[in-house]
Amino acid sequence: MFSKILIANRGEIACRVIRSAKRMGIATVAVYSEADADALHVEMADEAVAIGPAPSSESYLVIDNIMQAIGDTGADAVHPGYGFLSENAAFAEALDAAGVAFIGPGPRAIAAMGDKIESKRLAEEAGVATVPGRPGVIADADEAVTVSKEIGYPVMLKASAGGGGKGMRIARDDDGVRESFRLASSEARSSFGDDRIFIEKFVENPRHIEIQILADSHGNTIYLGERECSIQRRHQKVIEEAPSPFIDPETRAAMGAQAVALAQAVDYKSAGTVEFIVDGDRNFYFLEMNTRLQVEHPVTELVTGVDLVEQMIRVAAGETLSITQDDVGLEGWAMETRIYAEDPFRNFLPSTGRLVRYRAPAENDRVRVDTGVTEGGEISIFYDPMIAKLITSGATRDDAIAQMRDALDAYYIRGVSHNIPFLAAVLAHPRFASGNISTAFIDDEYADGFSTDDLVHGDPRLIVAVAAAIDARHQHRRGRVNGHAPALEKRVAIAGERDITEYALEISGDDGAYAVGVDGQQFVVRGAWRPGDPLFRGAVNDVPVCIQVERHGTRFRLSHAGGQMDILIVSERVAALNRLMPIKEPPDMSRFLLSPMPGLLIRLSVAEGDAVKAGEELAIVEAMKMENVLRAEQDGTVKELLAGEGDSLMVDQPILEFI
């Protein structure tokens, strides 16, 4: 067995690998860029080595820097995690030449499966069902249009070296193909240093289902069931689960057999994933093989009891798999949500900044949190905006969902925007609960984007009752200090600052238990909340609740099930005066093109004095390695450019002004 493993990665996956290595008694080495000097994975490892500036192209992607760190620390094995160099055959070859073990498959398998064009050819030879398409690299946009017409719209343009949703675009007509070719090529070049594009048929409303395989160097290959990864946004997985609510035992066995056949065809060893798209009749087609650990691997671990990282390490050390296919069983259900620093109410644009407050839900045998951040850490523009992966399990799918909803309520993040409201809405959606999902779920259900109207609201009076109880706790505390009993009986709750709703309150009780009447509806609120606690954990009418609490001036901001209410508790006299207060109108910014996210302005497509039409490209802002095209919402004329190409932009920073 290895004595020291270097983890050639960062963030939550580096922390995840370190945990398994430590359980196995193996020393660990972290590497870090200048931006990650204070990161959690650096703190967790036994040793840490700086490898360069913040951009990954100057640090985590530089093989020479990693090799230097290996030599300096004497590590005898490297785990690449996912992303970065995890599927880089040249890196695996460099390690082999240096006599250092690569905790992953061999260079041949990485090269063959990392090239989507080559992997599709090999899959066909191995008897694996594949999606119709044109093999080979597309030379330019004109050829892309010709090939797309031959295949038939809609089509999917894909980067041959792609992954993680980058370099992938759907096109439904000739113009869409030309633009998609340009954008997919640019993203692929930026993310992978390889701008080759190929095209295949886009299967409408498919499910994205993948098979986890595990193989050793002694000829043993098994599959560990499937994962349902159909809830995706911009081809990026958002919620994953195991098993799939759609796959029956016969289909599982058939998909597993094809995944194993493909792995054996390339002499695969280590953990890997074969991804399929599946239509409504359970016909399945090979999509790609990921020759690395997947982001969503924890759901497989929870339903099989297999530590995949440990197995990868043991296989790389030359051990034989300790389990056979007959030993693999699926017990219960597991669900994973990806917590991202992004704003779901602004078209999911990435959010960067410092985690001013960060408190993850408590972990137990049904709740797991894989993260690489701590309170005070920073979400940087240089890397993926993932904050954490939240994983829950239960005896049934409904149990796993219920656990997830409760855990999301307890996830307290401040300082950056995050997607928890969106995740909560999806989990509460009747279609998701029924299991009737596809990769088009988000496009279908949130066609006009995500807004507060999409949140699944419960009875707002319950939230108001908790706010009233919290205010009463404040009043009792103040009363003990100044020696006056608080007057609680008749109060008014004012919810909202623009669209105001008032609730008549009647409150009685003392610390820990309050009877609250909200417009005549009775609630008994119990809990040990104290001023300053970010979470109210208690019960309302004997039903457990977890509600996030903040003080905003004189108001309480309560967050629950993805929704948020700002509530002011006042006397009836103050409520009457409040009705007379004027409402301040926000400034008119309609004449400006604002940056919807922090990022880099890589292109200005117009000049001062240009007349533009609605839908015309105005600028491209790059954030988290994704290029975001900003278009004119209406016809107009450019008055002044307020930013230049190469500028780093803040969210809502003006880029240009219209006349």
C-alpha cells in the first residue's frame, strides 16, 4: 500500500480524497494556487505545496508544477480527483515514467475515452448502443451546417475533449448551428485547450442515466448500479440520485453489461462511469465514458456501502477487488444536490465573494456534506462555483427527498448568492416527486427562468407566527433587562416592503412556548431559539421546523423551503402610521447594459453611435470559464461605452449606455 498520496486537485473533491486516505492510514499532500492558500483542503492535508498563480492554467493544469511537488514531498501516488488533470493521458504517462502510481485508469483508456469521437467508435466495436451522428471532427461552421442537415435537427454540438457541460450546445436550425459552433469551439479551447467539435443527433426529452463501474488489474470488472442525473441546467447536473426511479432490473442489467464490455475493451482499471441517454421506451444509447471519479459518486456509495475512493486507491496499489458482481446490492435511496454560488433569480449567473456566514447542516447517517469551503473563505472567479454537495439517504425515494428538504432548510450561507431556493423548488415540484423527469425538466418547468413565483409556498401565516414568537422572545429579553413586562397581546405583522401584507396578531406565552393567533388562525410555537441564532429549530403545532433567521434593521428576515419573508412586528398604532409612509421608487437603469454577473469582458460587439436591433449581440462576459452572450432587449442606439475589453466587471456594473 502507498505511504503518501498527493491530491492533484482542490476544493471538495480534494477534501473527499483526503478523508478516505486518512481512514486508510495514508499520509496526504495538498497542492494549492495562490488563491487557495487558506483553503480547507490545504488545512486538512498532512503537507501542502504551492504550485502557482490563481488561474488553473498556471497552477492546477501545469504538469511540471505537479511533478515538482511530487518530487519535493516524496509522494508515491497521485489521486487526480475530477476535472483539471484527471483525464489527461500525458499526466498519467509522466507519473508512470517517474515511478509514481496514478490512482486512475491507464493512459490508453484515458486517451481513448477522453476523445468523444474515438470513444464512440470503440463503443460501437464493443457492441454498445450509440447515438446517431457523424463521426469525425467538424472543420468549420459551414461543414457543421451541412452535417447537421444530414443528421436532422435538432443536433448537439460537442467538444471532443469536453466535460462538465462545457463546449456543448444544442442547435435547431442553420443559424443556431453557426453560433453554437463558434461558442462551443471557444469554450472548449478555453476550458480544455482543444477546440475540436463533433455533431450528433439530439434525443428529445431523454433521461441521463449513468453506470458506475469498478475494475482491477486482474481482469475483474463489475458495475454498481445506476445513477439518475436528468435534472440538468445548461448540460450541468444539478440533482442526482441512486437508483433511478425509471430503470427496471432488466434494463439495469443490460446497461451494466454494456458498460462492463466497454471497460474491458480498453483494459480499464479503477473507478469509471459510462453515461447513457435513455428514451421513454427504455432504449439507451452510449453518451460518453468518464475515466475518473464522478462528482455524484456519493449517491452510489450510500446505496452500495462501497467507498469508491478507497477502492480506487486499492486497485492502483495492485490489489484485487474484494467484491464480485453478486456481492453488489442496492439498499435504500440516495439523493445529491449541488450547492452552487449562483443567483437563480438572475438566470443562474455565478456569484463570487466571501462566505461571510457559512453553516452546513449537521452530518449523520442520513445526511452527508462534501465541501471544500469554510466560513470566511472566498468563492473565486477562477474556479467552478460549487460550494458543496449535499447528500441524503432514506429507505425510499420519498424519504431521501424529505431528508434533503430538511437539510436544505438548515444550510445557512451568507455573503454570496446560492441556488438553494431553486433546489428547494425542484424537490417540492409534483413532477419531480413523481419521478417523471428528463433532461428537459428545467427547460420545461422554468421556461421563462426561475423567479419567486416558482417557489412552493406553504402557509405564510406559519412563518409569520414564528416571526411573532421570535419578536416576543426579544421583548421578554428586553423586559428582563429594563424591568418592564412586554405588552404582546395585540400586535401587527407587516410582511414585505413594497407589496405589503398585514397580519393581525394575538400573542401569549413566555420563553420557549408561545400561542400565536395570525388572522384568527392559531399556532403553538415552541423552540429554544435565542437572539443571534441563525436557525430557529423547533416545532409549530407539534410539527418540527427549521427556519433561518436574520435581523435586518427593525425587521426579521425568515427563510424556509427556499422562500423568504421580511417581517416587521409592531403595535397597532405603529402599523397605522406605517401605512402613511411613501414607498421609494428604485432608479431607472433601463438605458444601461449592466453586467449580470462578476466576470471578464472579453468582447464588445458594438461601438459608440451604433444602431442595434433587439436580440443583437452587444457583449460577451466570461465567468467561471463560461461565455455569456449579452443581447439587446430592444432596438436602440449606443450612446457611450462605459467598459472596455479585458475589464473585470462587478455585478450590475454598467457596460454601455443607450441614447
